[in-house]
Amino acid sequence: MRTKFKAIIFDMDGVLIDSEPLHFRAYEELMNCYDARFTEEMNNQFLGMKDSEIAPLIVEEHKLPLSPDLFVKEKDNIFHTGF
């Protein structure tokens, strides 16, 4: 038997759950691993952007020794496993 949905809720961050502070902490922790800083100012300039758009900018600006794809994976790992 197939279930018919009456509605689907898409949660753009901040509507139901504000996970932005957790994303900030994940970026901050990852950058600390590479002796770099992730500041509130940086975070503010990236609000509304996807990690895949942010990573190349950060990797290039800070000359990090990893690819943008690996940067996103490491950030996601920190985000999903906790601090």
C-alpha cells in the first residue's frame, strides 16, 4: 500500500531549527586543525552559501593542504559527529 503525502516541509536553516551556530563551530574547529582562523566576519560573508561554494574560497585564501572536496568532507564529519 502506498502512502500519499499531504504535505512536505522543507526546512531552510533557521525556520524550524537554527543549525547555523553548529556549522560555524564545525568550520572553526576544522580551520583550527590547519592553524587558521574562521571568524564571525568570514561566517557572515558566507551565509546562505553551500559548503561546496565556500570550500574553494577558504582553501585558496588560506592555502590549505587539501582539496575543497576533502575540506567539505572533513567539515561534515565534524558537524555530524559532534565537537
